[in-house]
Amino acid sequence: MKKNILVIPGDGIGPEVTQWGKAVLEQIAISFNHEFNFDEALMGHAAIEATGNPLPDETLEKARKSDAILFGAVGHAKYDNDPSLKVRPEQGLLKIRKELGLYANLRPILLFDELLNASSIKAHILRGTDILFFRELTGDVYFGEKTRSEDKNTASDLMIYHKYEIERIAHKAYEAAMQRGRKLCSVDKANVLESSRLWRETVQEIAKQYPEVETQHLFVDNAAMQLIKDPKQFDVVLTANLFGDILTDEASQIAGSMGMLASASIGDGTGFFEPIHGSAHDITGKDLANPLASILSVALMLEISFGLKEEAQLIISTIDRVLKDGYRTSDIADDSTSPYKVLGTQDMGKLV
Ligand code: GGG
């Protein structure tokens, strides 16, 4: 198989981890006789520094022409502490999702048995957890109108959803539920928010087309609690942009670390694959970042964009073996009773 893959390393630990996602793709190409051609592009703070624009036209053009995109992370400390900066790295990420029509962000909570002790939740509660989140990606407060009063003391972000946006991601989530455990939990805040009432009504309508799937509706505060109390109850979780962003960071602790969670953004255009973690400037350049989320993002790319299931499975089983052999990055080595071999980013990447 011949494919063109665009690599966008981004900011902070993005380049450190993406290097290993790309290296694994190169190994897969050799082992399975595929031809993967790579190009690279800028986004986020790196792009602002070079061009003044968090998503340069050249990046978008390359993205449109590629067969899949491997992305790292965006963000930089200087923006976190200076809200007056109007051009921000995250705008690049939001814009590329919108421009490519990537409305569904799939975030599997893949639990490796070896990491049951890396979570602060008890192992018997976690064992057997296998959740697939569908986070809506092109609506909500992320894209609604933003205002600030003249005296700067009042601010607003419009939480807005259109029915078609809810319908299209709901169909994707139900289709996935049909292939999995036939259970879908839709998460909203319909007791308070009008946009959530539209969300719930729309999901209820779509649910009628999938009678084989058991549908549940939870308020987001309850869902956040249930995730810790009894994560095994969930199969497919469908939710809006903001709630999905927050709930999947929470759910990453079930898998042991933010450094273990991969994601796939799909929709109308080229598939976009990235770890759920951000740029983590506090550990940038220290060889501490976990490259496994980037490598698992590559597994999602191979399976979802290219239909290469065997190759994807090989990546997952290799990571499983590495963990069984006792290798850890520091974020997943917090069970001090076991004699782990703690590796940095580079050594973990090379080992896989
Ligand atoms: N790889 C994920 C990443 O870079 N996250 C930083 C960020 O700003 N995320 C916003 C979002 O995912 O909506």
C-alpha cells in the first residue's frame, strides 16, 4: 500500500513524541512492504513564530492533499499567562479541524492489564474497562461567538449547536456501538442548557434508527462521577466538544496516564491522529514524555484511515509486551512496589 502521510509535530513535547509515531510507521512499512511517504508542516506556536499564523495556508494545503495526518500537540507557556495575546497556538488546531470537516473525535480508553496499578482507581473496578468516546469537534463554546465588554470585566462564549452537527456524530457513534457492545451513553447537561436539550432530543431521534443499541442519557456531572465509580458500565460515550474534552482527560486516569491515550479525528476530510495530551511545556526537552500515545495514534491511523488491522494490532501487542516486560515511562511507573525499568522518551520509542 502506498500512502502520503503529513506529520505536524507542533509544540512542546509534540516533536519528541511524534518522532516515535513516525518511526513506528517506518518500521511497519518495512515489515509489511508498504510505502509511506512523509511530509512535514508547521502548526501552533511553532507556526506563529515562523509565519505569524497558527495554521499557515501551506499546512492546510498539504493536509488536504495527504492520506492521513499525524499530529503532536499545540500550546506554549507564554500564552497561558497572557490572555491578551490574540493569536494563539490552539487556534491552529481548531481551524484545521473545522477546515477538514473533522467533526468526530474518537478517543478509545484502552486499558493495558499491566497498568492496572498505575491508576489511582482500584484495579478490580478498572479491570475489563473498554470505552470508546465520541467527542464532537466542530461546534460548542469552542466555535461560538466570543465577546468581551469594553471595560474588559464581562466575557462570554456562545455555546451553540446545530441539529445537523449532532445528527452526523450521533450516527458515527451508533455505527460504532453496533460493532461493539451495543450500548451508548449520551452525555449532556439538558437540565440546564438549551443546546443540551437540542442534543438530547436529537440523539433520542437518531436512537430510533438503532433499536439494537441500548441508549442511556446522563448529565455530565453524573457521568464524571460514574466514570470513576464504575467505568465498566460504559461502552460508547457520545458527547459535545467541551464535555468530551474534560471527560476524556478524566478517563485517561483509568488508562494510567494522559500519556497513554490516542485519538482519531474523522469526518469529511483526511483523518487526523493525535495523542490527547497537550504540549506539556513543563517537561519539554527533558526526555520525560511518554511516546506511547503518539504510537497508539499511529495504530488508529493504520486501522481507521488505511484499513490495516493486522498492522494496528501488532503495534498494540508490541506495547503490551513492552509493558509486560516491565518497561515504563515515569508517568506510568508510580507503583513503587514493582521493580520497573523506567525509560525516557527516546529509549521507550526505540524499544517499541
Ligand atoms: N494533542 C492535543 C493538543 O494539542 N491539545 C491542546 C489543545 O489545545 N487542545 C484543545 C482541544 O483539543 O480542543
